[in-house]
Amino acid sequence: MGRKVTVATCALNQWALDFEGNLQRILKSIEIAKNKGARYRLGPELEICGYGCWDHYYESDTLLHSFQVLVALLESPVTQDVICDVGMPVMHRDVRYNCRVIFLNRKILLIRPKMALANEGNYRELRWFSPWSKSRQVEEYFLPRMIQEVTGQEAVPFGDAVLATRDTCIGTEICEELWTPHSPHIDMGLDGVEIFTNASGSHHVLRKAHTRVDLVSMATAKSGGIYLLANQKGCDGDRLYYDGCATIAMNGSIFAQGSQFSLDDVEVLTATLDLEDVRSHRAQISSRNLAASRVDSYPRVRVDFALSNHDDLLLPLSEPLEWKYHSPAEEISLGPACWLWDFLRRSRQAGFFLPLSGGVDSAATACIVFSMCCQVCEAVRDGNQQVLADVRAIVNQTSYTPQNPRELCGRLLTTCYMASGNSSQESCMRASELAHQIGSYHFGLSIDTAVRAIMDIFSLVTGKYPVFAAHGGSSRENLALQNVQARIRMVLAYLFAQLSLWSRGARGGLLVLGSANVDESLLGYLTKYDCSSADINPIGGISKTDLRAFVQLCLERLQLRALHSILSAPATAELEPLADGRLSQTDEEDMGMTYSELSVYGRLRKVARMGPYSMFCKLVNMWRESYTPRQVAEKVKLFFSKYSVNRHKMTTLTPAYHAESYSPDDHRFDLRPFLYHTGWPWQFRCIERQVLQLEGSRQQDLDSVD
């Protein structure tokens, strides 16, 4: 009697509304799974239409085209003799559900709707879907005529059920259900389900991978079973990067690990596992068996099909493995680079344009592009024909094959140092040296003529000519003169992005890259519509601290020696006049706080959901060794004052790679107002009362010592 089962899960680089491409990737994954001997294939969440359709889920077209793709899948010879589990939106009794459609040999076995919807952070599933709330209940779903003509079925089960094959029982979870306090796999496992599947649309966040892996392994550790997790990968048209990590686990151990970052559009994992290992594991857990004897049963859909074969005695089994994690710096080198590649090839642009200042942020952005070039060259060397075809389309040369990352970077990245009278020779040299070492097409220019022309217009109209504070001007004049320089750089960046290749006799335009980090964006330490305004920003969700660690990694691994001087230079906007030819302005002095402090504020404000008073209460303990309560109070007040007065800038932030849960990205992630009472009178008064109380207590303690 057969007891060894070969199962497959996958990570697919789907694209929202790319029904043709999505279909081909699904078929390819099924074909690979079958060739590896699998008899069950699991795909990512909403893979047919792409997860990130957002408000397109409201459109009847999205439902229609999803069913048309399902027809193509049902009719394809590739899908025969393997249970296929695909994701798509389905409307049942005029309610939209996020569903798994499970079919075998042109027959739909079950439509399983999602029961717990993701509705926080980047996710808005309750906006488009309703959760299936009828636990362990199924209803009849009457199929559209186009499906009936293929399957010969009029209606199929719709709801919370499991599949009973000849040799095992299979239950479904969908993404968020794994993260809920009482996941369905708990009760399904107690009811005899031996194989759990989870189709996910889970995005990358720095340091998050272990959480997902722990959840998957723990799902089978306590009460046994096999767990398959599929995930979307790549950029499907939004700020998020879905980071794969397809997984197969059994009895608390990992048996297959998919890549977290990869340029492969289709990745399929299989494992051959022994069902008797599940049964033996469960037999030893008395508490599990007692609970199982009392559990309510799930409706079972009988499937006349087996995942195992009778003659499987010599079939080799998969071995457990230890999950290999990337460091945060490695994640930055890989995730945003893959996101940039998807954005470049799918936008049909010819490359990137980056204003390179000689500082850490723009250097980090340049290094991410260089890392992208490294991954592209590696994929081409490994024989990835899709990547090679995409490169050739981007550079508009059908016979081109990239030779090395530096040569490719020269074709895909144009960098420019935009000098002003306030720029230092040192920053110019740092930018030039880095550009030379990564191979970007680099040039420098002066913005002084353009700045003077704009100020002459202002003077002509008003009869006034503003001057910097260093020359006796007011703070308003000083700020305006800084901002006009920054905004001129944005105008020039877009001009050169559109015409730089034209001037060199090449076709196409360039995507403008921004390089404002998440800490500066949170505080609003940027000029609205300056170089922070770009087409996309690969570092907009990454903290300065993590960026410095990433740049250090590039210095060590890629031998980019120019990064040494960039890391050691003070962070500065270089918008105010030099003092005797030397730097007179630094970012941390301008902000009134350090970058490390700013990262703490960001996490407390966004992740811990703290207002001024609760943040003060937290920090007065956290920083008690370094600052007095009054100093902490002043720091908190300064942060909230600057944060709130600059909050309006978040409405114009460049779409950025989402890597941190304290992203201030308005509209999509940070749903807070952008017009505040910046004095925070009530909140600051509460802080002041608490400070006075603490100072009084401290004085009493000192008096008692005397």
C-alpha cells in the first residue's frame, strides 16, 4: 500500500491584470511540478489575476477574465492527472470572495473561500472581499456557463471543507489564516487532515522571514502534519515586493526552502514525504488525540485519486534542512534590486537616472542598481532565458549578452553630480569615484546659472533679492534659497532622464530614482518636489542605520572602495554656503536629532502607535541612563513638532519599496491626517506635568540623601 506522497508548492512572479502572462506562469509551474513527480500543486494567493489588483476587484472584468483563465487551465493537457490548487476572486450569491479553486481532470472539486482577511498595514482585503464566516459549512455554487461547458458540472461545493483522497486528507488555509490566533489547521489537523496548504500573498519586510518560517514549522510541530506554503514573488505593480520563500514542512521540520529573492519568474518546490511519519508523530501525542476525539467534523469532498503509488518502496524521501536566513544588509542588497528589475522590465523603460550627491543615501541607491546588475548577469550565466530576453529588450539589442555587472550598469544607469556654489569638492570626488567603480554613465553639471535665473525673475517682480543667513539674511530667505536649489535639481533630473539617451543617439527614456530614506521622510526632512520627487525610490522604506550597514556590506563584498570615504563623511544637504571652503551644514544638526534617535521615534510612532505622551513615558525609561526627563520631553516635543508641520509632504512622497513598518507613505500605508495642530497643546501639557512630577520626585530623593 502506497504511503509516500510527492507534493509541490511554488512562488510565481505574477503581475496584476496580466492574465496572459499569469496563465503561462501557472501552466509552467504545473508542468514542472508534474515532471518532478508531484500529484498536488499549490499556487500563490489570487495568482490568476495577480494579488495587487486592489480596486480592480470591484470590476466585473476582473471576475470575467479570471474565469476565462480558469477555462484555459481546465482544458490544458498540462493540468491532467494532478490536483491543481489555484487562486482567484469568485462572486457567490452577489458577494465577492477571495478563493481557492481546486480541480482535477477537468472537474472542480471545491471552491474554498478565505475565512480571515488581511486588513491592516498594506492590506485592505475587507474593502473588496467578505470573509466566509460559516465554519465547516458548504453551499452549492452554480458555475458560470463557460465553466459548465468544460467540466460538465452544474454546481460544485463552496465553503469550508476538506478533500478526502484515497490515501490522505488535504485541508486549505489562505495566507492570513495562518497568522490568526486560532488557525484553521488546528481543527483540521484534529479532524484527521494530514496535508495543509497555504496560498499566500506575503510581502517582504526587513527581518520578517523568520516569522513566516516559524509559523509554518510550528503549525506541524504540536500535532503533526505536512504543510505547504506558496507565495507570490516580485513586484506586481505596486510598492510591495513579494519575497517568495515557498516552504514545505513536516512535523515541525523544514523539508524544502524556496529562494527569498530571485529573478526566476517560476520557482517550484517538491518534497517526497511519508504519511506514516505524520501518523506516527500524532500517535505519540496523547493531548492531541484526546482533543481529536471531541472535535467537530469537516465536510469532506471525496476524490477518487491518490497522491501515492502502490510501488513506492524504493522512492527516496526528502531530508529535513535548516532554513538559511539573509542578514538585513543582504536583504537590502537583494529585495529592492529585484523590485527595481521588475519595475524596469515591466515599465519598458531603458534604464535609470540617479542624481548622485556623494552621500550615503544616493550611494546606497546606486549600489542597489549595481546589485541588480549583478543578479541579472548571474541569472543570464545560469541560463535564464526570460532575463536575457528582458535585458535585450531594455537595451534594444537582440544579440546583446551582458558580460559583467559593471558593463551592464554602464548601459542601465546614468548618474549625475549636480553641483552648486555650496557644494564641496570632496562630495564631487566621492560621487565620481563611486560612479567609476560601478560603471555607471556619469557626468557633472552646475546648477548655479539656473538658480540665478530664477532668483533674477523673483527680484524683477518683487524688487527684493534674498540672501543666505550666513550673509545676513533671515531664516525665511535662507530656507527659500535652499529649496530653490533642490527643486532645480528635480527639474534637471527629469530633463536628462527624458533626453540623455536621445543626446547619445540611443532610444528610450530613463526612470528617475529617488534616494530619501524612511527616517528623513518620516520627519519631513526633505524639500517638497525636489530630488526626493522621482518615479520610484528603492530606499524610501529603509532606515539610515540599515542603509549604512548595507553600504558597508557593498564595500566589503563588492570591493567598491569609494564607499569608504562616503561612509566616513558627515551627512549633509550642501545647500548653505561653505565656511572658508568647508562644510557648514550637517543633516543631524539641521534635524536637531540623530538618525538613530529618529529610527526609535519612527518605530514608536508607527509600530507601537504612540502619541506624544505615551512616547515620552516610554523613552523616559528607555533613555534614563543618557537623558533627564526634561531632556527626553524636549526631544519628544521637537520630533512631534517637526513631524506634524511636515506631514503634508507625505502626500507627495515618491512610490517607495516598502521595507519597514514605520513607512510614512501616505494614502497606501500611513492613513493619518496631514494637517495637524503642530503645537500639540494638550499632549505637551501632559508631558510637562509628568516632567515636573518626576523632577519633584528626584529632588525629594536628593533631599532624603542629605
